[in-house]
Amino acid sequence: MDFDALLGNDALKQRLSVSLSRGQLSHCYLLSGPSGSGKHTLAKLLAAAMQCTSVRRPCGQCAQCRKALSGMHPDVITVDDPEKKTVPVKLVRDACADLYIRPNEGAKKVYLFPRAQDLNAQGQNALLKCIEEPPAYGVFLLLTEHAEQLLPTIRSRCVELRLSPLRDELLHKELSARFPDAQPDALRSAMLRSGGYLGQAVDLLNEGSELLPQTKAFSEAYCAGSAGALLRVLAPMERLKREQLRPILLQWAELLSSAAASRSGPPPIGAECSKITQSHTDAQLLRAVEAVQHAISLTDANVGTAHICGMLCVKLSEN
């Protein structure tokens, strides 16, 4: 298996394979790259390699590998609370205390931080104490989209593994296999918009084919330029809770932003995006994007959904 499950990044994978074969592993790795660049895939593979009992690591077949790759290994610990905006410092301190308890069954005790950039100052300082002089079996994998947000003292103690975009031919081959029914323009647009990162391209293509019912209805009403049609879409949404309204608005913002960007860049993804592009001017699209983004900010400020939907009906009808 080795690191083949991670597409591209050949130099990085070769570097890790050599380090593993020589037993020259670091106690702290910083996995950096944008969303969708493969950080989580690499983290799983690296955690499995740390526990693997075969000669070629990770083999993907031994019990230790299978547990690590499935997220079931007792000595691969994720330090995060996805419901919190920042990683609670208590979780970091708990991990640091747990570090001095020997592994249950693996060769290493691996602590995975999926949102290292979301550690506040207290959390980073607590982590720094752990990574300065950990026991020989302790390993830290810090995943981040913004490495510069980590303290220089933390970064200096890490081996940085920076994920690179995929080559066009490799990305196109993978996307074509995953989306055999996608139109060539949609594939090309996803490749350009993603910057070469597979995860982002997949998300873009999924968004184009899996629009929420409210988004489809909004697209039809907005393209028709009918205030009444927009009202019929938005009025039922007034009864939604803010946490239900927000993902709908995020999809609207993405749809409108993609339509605006397609004026001077890659072609639009999906029929709805294409219709919006054709039915409105650049200025109208920009005003619509601003209105929806303002609505999203109001949901974050705990403004009532009825007020938000009313505001949107007025702003979008002005277009």
C-alpha cells in the first residue's frame, strides 16, 4: 500500500518512505495545505505507518494498519471538538496528561489535531510544552490550512509536510472516474476553481449536482426576475431556525459567486449557475452576492430568520 492512497505529492511520499525505512521519524509533523488538499488522507496514512507491523509501511493489511485507517486504533487520538470555533484548551491539556501513559497496543501514541490553526494562544502554549520533550513513543500530527497562525516556536519543532496541487492530467483522470456523467465544461471548471486540489474539485461537482430544494427554487425565481416568486421561496424559510437557514444561504452565495466568476473565468458548474449567469449583469450578480453574504452574517449575529428573509426578498427583488 505504502502512501499510494494519497494522489500526487510524489516527492513528499518518497521522503516519508525513506524516513520510515531508516527509522528516522519526527515526533511532530505539520501537515499544511488548503481544504481538500489531502491533509486528512496523509494523516491517516502516516498514523497507520507509525503503528504498522510490516516491513513496507503502511501495508494497509495488518491489524494495526486497519485499525488506524478506520479510525478505531486506541493509540491514535483525535484532539478536537468540531462544535467549537476554537479547539478547547482543556482538550489539549488532557492530551498532554494522557501522553505520559504508555500506548495500549501500538508502537506509538499519535495525537491528531485536525484544526491546528484553531488553537488559541493558551492551547498553543499548552501544546508547546508537550512537543518540546515528549516520550519516545509520542507523535503529534498537526493539520492546518494556515501554518502562519501557529507560533513560530511550534513550527520550529515540526517537520512540515506541505501538500501540493495535482497535475492536470492526474486530476482530470480522477474526476472523470468519480463523475463519469459530468460534462467536459463542468470538469474543466471544477479543475480551474479548485486550484488543482482534488477535495475542492469534488465538492464543486457535488454542489453542482446536489442542490438543496430551496436553492433550486431560488434559482428559478431569481432568473425569472419575479419579486412574487422570490417571496414564495423566502416566506416558508422564515419558520426555519438560524442553523437550518445558514447552510441554504451558503449554497446560494456559492451559486451566485460562481455565476459572477464565470463572466471572466472558468465556465459555470451546473445548469442553474449557467442560467443565472445569462439572466443577470455583472453588477446585479455582485449586489446579489453582497446581499446573501450580509444575510449569512446576520445569522451569525443571532438576527431572527423572518427579518433576514424579509431583507433578502427586498434586496434581491431590486435586481
